Amino acid sequence: MIIMDYILEIPLKNVKEECRSILNHIIKSRYNIEVEIKITKPPKVEMGDLSFECFSIAKLLSITPLEVVNEVVNSLKEVKFNFISEVYGISTGYINFKVNYTKLGELTFNAIEKLNEQYGFVKSENVRRIIIEHTSANPIRPLHIGNARNAIIGDTLYRLLKSRGHNVMRHFYIDDVGLQVAMAAYGYDKLGRPKPNEKTDEFIGLIYATVNCILEIKKLKEEIKKLKETNSNNIKLILDKLDEWINIAANLNKRNHKLFNKLLDCIERDSDPFLTINNIVKLYEERNEETVRLIREVCELSLNGFRKSLKRINIEFDSWDWESEITIWSGMINSIIEALKSTQYVYNNGALVLDTDRAAEALNIKSELKKMHIKIPPLTLIRSDGTTLYVTRDIAYSLWKFNKADMVINVIGVEQTIPQIQLKIALYLLGKKKEAENLIHYGHEMVQLGNGKMSSRKGKYITLDQIIDEAIIRSYNEIDKRSRLMTEIEKRKLAEKIGVGAIRYAFISISANKPIIFTWDRVLDFNRNSAPFIQYAYARAHSIISKSGGYERNAPVELLKEDIEQRLIVKLAEFPEVVIDATDNLRPEIIANYCNDLAESFNTFYDKCPVLTADSKLRNARLRLVNCIKIVLRNGLNILGIEAPEVM
């Protein structure tokens, strides 16, 4: 049975469709039943290239899986396949297939050569408008290593979905409302709104950490004074906290003595700095002209720093969304609160609270939220002082996003799981079922450094810029050892490509639901499972093609008879389905792992199979294979936002 209409974009699909069609025909005619034919990949290479399990058929017929295997394999042996060279049964209940490597190879090579930079990127039949909101760090300090994971996940999801033809927009939510940004603005104003001599986001970060530290010490001293008057036993605990903050103050003072002392003097002369900061929050929400000018100036200083840092790792945004404009000044919050108050799930206990658990039970959506046996905490919509909380404002922002998109993906840490569930429940209550179902919380775990927890309040964090700088220095040192013939400029340019690639790969190659332990030995390992390892494989493939002086484009694939060559043919054929799988399941690490596996297989091929010194016909066939590997490695790296250097 021959498939006449080949699917150029997905070579392996032709093989699977042939197997599926023939199996379906045999099973229907032999057993008079119809079952779903799932063609999968065996767990080990020795078991073949494709597999079909017979358990479901055996269960329907009340016979053993081995009986089904033997009967179906006997029928398959009578069939003349196009893309299959061998069929054999396994006693465990599987039918395995070995592909015709020549025919699959020709189909795959033709597809790669014809589609080139588009190979692997099959356009979706259901094109959607998608907003990915990611990074969205508070504009009160520089981006840190934790933000880097969020940003790289979000950007890679964007590239992945874009490759399937979706209309994808990248949004950054600017949290310009609330106490933290007001605290930074307070300090900036007290300093006389100076022009920074350092990177702008680092300058704002230092101001915020210093103001917060001075206020914490002031607050603790007042607590100690009260406790002394009441002879409380809790005084030691407060004294320990005070010691910790005094040490933090000493470090901040060391970083910028002049700034620290000026802020200390200003705060001491302010009769009630806490009230002043709260007034900044209130005046900003009321859209007071001078306060708006102050807050926006502080935010823009931070955002300019963010943009510079993100550009270094190839990340940009399509929209910068101001929380104040969308949720407060637009009046959306008021209409949302009124709509929720009209339901039976909002009560007033001084604050306005939404009973999210009772609402979820009544709406019968707990199973959809995957929280069947967990009590969901109530959501405070409005505090007793009349101010709104983050999740309340996020309801308005979500509705705003859905005016522009069919699907919204929020890349936020797993610690925000409960607030994201509360947000969904609120959307259901507002009658926004479709929006709630298409709101995806793409949670990710923390980045662990092994040397203490980061805190922007205490001014303790490793910035994204520091990570990038260190990666580039380490890459440069490695290049300097390996590539003595490069010019200084070439080394530095290459070090940047390798360093940035190493960071991106380190954060995307591990599933988002797993914590990352960040170590330089793993991030910059040139010998395995890293961006430099894959980049080196690409550069090696490019070098082979460059040195060849050209080859016959129609070189016969049947000459590629080594096991590793045949495995590479199947691997290259898999790429479009790998991209589809990664996109449909929003799992970019699948692409990273595929690229690593392809690089490993290519290195094995390089060690075992001479290319440039092989006889003429075999040389051409192997060069054709190498060129296809080069194209697929480049396409895979492009999805990951990693540059493919031609020399390493």
C-alpha cells in the first residue's frame, strides 16, 4: 500500500500514516472492530523506529496481547510497504517497525533543503491571537537571576508559538501602583531627583533598598521602646531582627555612603515618613499631576535599565502596560467590584471579601481548577482602608488583555498559584467562562544559588547583568584557550554569543515545574547538554560544509548505511513533530533536549564516519546529511533564542 500524497513539511507523518492505514485495515477486516491506532516511538533504538501496542485490542477481544501481535504481524508480512523495511512482534505486546531509511531519508532531506529556515515550523490549522505576559518585575530594582528564568521562558514560548503561525504579542505589566514604588519615589524625591551616574535600574534599586532598610530600623526601634515599657519577653526576637537590619544598613552604606547618609538625614527630619509614603500611593491613585510625574520618572529609570538588560539576552516586548492606566484610572476596578458585589459570594468584614471556595463549589469548577480537595482561601477585594489588592487589579488587567487576545499566558512563579486560581474564579463569576478557560498560569519554580536567598528589600540580589557579564568572561576564557588564531574582536563577539546562549539554555532546558540549581560548571559545559555544546556542533557542521568546496545536492541517500547515519535520518525527520509537541503542550524544554540529542548524535557520527576523506559518492551523501543537520540545529537554536555561530 503506497501513500501517494506526501506531506513535505512533516516527513515522519507519511510513515506513521502508512502504518496507521494498514493496521486499521487489517484490524478491521480480521477482528471487525475499530480502534484508535496510536503510533509511538519505542523506548530503545534497538526495538525499532516506530511501535504499536496491542493491549487495548486484546482487552476488547478477551485474548492475550501476544495472540494479537502474532496474528497482525503475520498479516503485515503480506503487505508491500513504501516506508517500512521490517516488521516484528515483541512478546510484551508490541508490534515494532523499522523504517526504509533510504526513502525516509530522501523525503526528509528534500524537505529540509526545500524549506530550509522554515523546516520544522508547521503552521497551525487553528491560528490564535495570544498574549504572553512575562517578566513584569517591579520597577524598584534591577532584574535579577529569578526574573531571568521568567523572561527566558516567556520569550521562548513566544518564539515557539510564533513558529506555528500564531499571532503572538509580548506584554510587560508595569506595577506602578502601591507601596514599593512609592517608597522608591519617596527616596528619589528626597535626594532631589538626581541624574544617575550608574545604570538607572541599579540606582533606583539602591534607593529603594536604603529607604526600606532605614524605615525597618526605625520601626523596630519603636517596637523595642514599646516592649521595654511593657516588659515583654518578645524583645530578644526584635533585637535579633534589628541586628540583622543594622548589618544590612552597614553594607548599603558601604555601597554608597553619600546616598545613604542623605536619605538617613531626610527620613529623620520627616515627622512621619510612613504617612508621607502612604500619601504618595493615595495621590498617585488620584492621578495628582506632580505625583504622577514623580512616579513615572522613577519607573522609567528602572524600565530603561530593564530594556538594556533584556536586549542583551535577545528579549523585547510589544507592549508595556501601566497598571495605573488599565486598572485604576480607567474605572474598570469599580465596575468589576460592583459586578462581584451583586453575586452572593461577597461579604464585608471591614474589608470587602470574595468567598472563592464557596463560589468554586457552587459553579462546579473545582475539578477544572484541579483543586478538588483543597479549600481555596478567600480573596480580599478591597482593604479596610479602601485600597485594592494586586489580584483585584489583575482581574481588570486580564479582561483588558482578553479584549486583544483569544488566549492569555501569564508566566509567573508557582508561589502565585493560589492568586491565579482566585483570579480565574472571579472571571467565572463575572460570566467570563471562555476567558477563564483560556487563561493559563505558566508557573515556574525558583532559581537556587546555594548562597542565601535574594531580597530586593534588603538590597541582596544577583542581577541579570552580573550573570551575563560573568557568562561572557567565562566564555571568553574558554575561547582564548581553544582558539588562538582568532582576533581579539572575534573572541569577544563569540564570547557574547556563547555566554548569552548558555544562560538562555540553562533556564529553558529544565522543565518549568522543577527548581534550577544554577552552577557555572553545568551552564558552560562545552562537552554536554549546554548551549555551547550545541553551538559547537553547529559550528563543526558549518566548518565541514565550508571546507568541502561543495557537493552534489542529489547525492544518493542509500549510501548512508551506518547505524548512526540511519538514526540521524530518523532524528531529522522527527523535528517538525517535536516542534508541534513542544508547542501544543507549551514545553519549550522539549526543543532544548532535542537539540542536545541531535548534537550528541552528530558528534558520534563525526567520530565514526569520515566525511571529507570518504570516497566521492559517499562523501557527497555524508555532506548532504551534514548540511541537513546544520539546518535543523540552527532552526532549533532559533526557537530557543540562541545564536548559531559559524566558528568556535
